[in-house]
Amino acid sequence: MPIAIVIGGPTLDKIASMTSASGVDDWDILGGFYNEPAKLIKCETNDLTVPANAEIVLEGRVITSEGWIYDEGPYGEATGTYGGGLPHNCRLVVDCITHRRNAIYQFATVGGLKPGLSDMAVMNIAIESDIVKALRNAGLNILDVYMPPGSCMNVAYARIKTKGGGDAKQALCIMLSCSRQWFPKVAYVFDDDIDIFDDDRVKWAIAWRFNPQKGTLIIPEMNVLPPDPLALCDHPPVNLPKAGFDCTLPLIGNIDRFSFEAATVTDPFGEPPENLKMLTEEEIVKEMTGFIKEKPRTWKDILMHFHGQSNPLIYRAFGQIRPKLGRLAERRPEYPYAFADSWFVFEKDMK
């Protein structure tokens, strides 16, 4: 079987090579990334074509008649492991090597302690694209998809805006099966207020919004990447269970959604206003009293209103009027979602 091995070339070519589109020729996919026909050239010793901007091309033949008898490795895999054992392969005969002048031999170490940052990192981008496309085709309101590099293509996060009670579970089913039927093995779905690119916010949502009994989805006997050592087999077909975790708040049922919202009073408010007049404690007490009397205010409202003033004075001023205040736990419908908090009002104004 004639083959051509391409080493090096533009990053866009690598991403295109990882992109799957059913029924579309690979060279058409590459041309689509450049918005023009792919630039190709014929090999010297066989009829195969390769990208014209490749740095190095190895032309050769795989000798299948001898069988799968040659040890392969063990080499570190893109998974960060040694794969499913010591596989066997056919012999490859190299007939010709072509290259550009001053060719660059591009590679990255596979495996190691940072396998997600090796040469297979571009695979994450292709899988993310597959997931986004599949979720959109299913009519789900997908906002972000992210595959953390350290998971080596096997863990995916999605941030969605839920419209129906089953959106999260449906998203998990799609995520676990839509990319080459292999990736990912584990999927998480989060609400739209969770930044899935922030590892701390992801862990927070898993810790405080994930219900292990209702939010865990396990699908048995799904296709996985053959080098997965849990598959106990180095050649396809192999299968393992896959797991999905619903970390979204339920749309139905008797829950207090207000209790689940992230406390955001420590968020920065930007630079203080120009020409800010610094107030005394007495002046802050007077202004704060009028501010709360206008309408119910949250603590974040108060901090934003007095942004730039001395924090100790703000706290002391609030302490002076706090005994006169009551709290309303209900969220006002017109108030922005991210500013959720209980409301301070004067006792005489409480209904």
C-alpha cells in the first residue's frame, strides 16, 4: 500500500487534518480553511498528492503481505500513557524523501508531564468544533465548549443556556458520541453563568450544583480511542462506558434558584470616577441613607455607588444605619441576574 508521511507545515494544515466532515474530501476541507483551492503536489514515486507547503515528505510502501509482526514501541502516546500495550504493525519501506530548502523538522514531545500541550493539542480544537456543530444542529443554545488540555482529548465542558428540562442530559448524550465516536469519554454541562475556562469556577459548580444521584449519566459500551489502556486492547473495535455530569440547575421542581447563584460582591468595579470627592464618614452615612430610601438596594449596589471611597468608612457608615434596616430575600424581577442578593430596606418601608 503506497503512503506519504507529511512532516511539518502550517498550523492551519494540522487543524484541517484533524477536522472531520462526512462525505467531504480532505483536500476540500483544507481548501475551505484557506478559502481557496488547496495547493497540492504529486509525490515522486507514487500517485499520491501532498500539501505543496509541507516541510518534509516520506514516500514509501506498507508491506502487508508479511503480516502484523513488527513491534511498535512502546512509544509515549498523545494520551500521556504508553497506550494499550505493545502493538504490532506491518513493515514500512521508505522509497524517497523530499523536502524544502532548509526544511524544518517540526515535532513536539509526546507524553511527559504535560501531554495536553504536545503536538496533539490541535486535536482539541477539532473535537471542540465537532461538539459545537452537533449541539447547534440539535437546537441547543450552546455558548461555549472547552476541552482542558490536561485531559488529552477525553474530557469536555459545555456552557449552555437551558430552555427545556432535558437540555443538559441531551447535550451530554450528544457530546459523548458526536466526534469520531471516540471523544470525549467524560463530559460536563454547566449553566450560562459559569466560566468554563476558569478551573476554579468549574470546580465550584461541580462542588455546589452537581447532584450525584440525578446528575450522573453513564452510557455503557461506547466506542473509545484504542490506545486507552482501560480498553485492554490495542486495535479497534474497543468500547468502554462513558460518563456525563449535569452541573446545571434544574428548571423544574421546588428549588430556590436564588440560593445557588454565585456571590459576586468581590468583583472589581473598574477605575473610580475621575475627580472623585472623598467623603467623611458622616457624609457617607447621609448619602447612604438617601440611597437606600430611594428603593431597595443590595450590598453590591452600595459598594458600586461608593466605589473609590475609603472602604473602612463605607463599612463603618453602613454599621451606623444597619440597625434600622431589614432584608428582603426575594429577587426583584427587573434586577440583573448577576447582581442577585438580598435587599436592604428601612424597617418602616418593609411590607
